[in-house]
Amino acid sequence: MLAILKRYSLALLFLLIVVVLMLAGTMGVMSFGDKMLKDSGVEMEPMKPRGEDLTR
């Protein structure tokens, strides 16, 4: 087990960095979108589907 960690430690580190950067980017975009929507003054209602219920 220790040999596997030694062999792939750099790859795992890069993978962890990529995951953290993707999460930070997603949170930043969500925050930016929410702020833009709030600043526009448009009231958002919860979306309600129109039409038939296909899951009956």
C-alpha cells in the first residue's frame, strides 16, 4: 500500500488540486450569477412545469 502511495503521490496531488480548483470555480460562478440576478432587480419565482405529468 505504501509503495502505491509513493508511486502515485504526485498524480494524486494534481488530481486533488484540480478538484479543489473546479469546486472553487463552480462556487465563484454560482455566486457571480446570484449577484447579477439580484442586481438586475428581476424577481425570480420558483419554476413550475406546464403540461402533462408524464410520470403517472
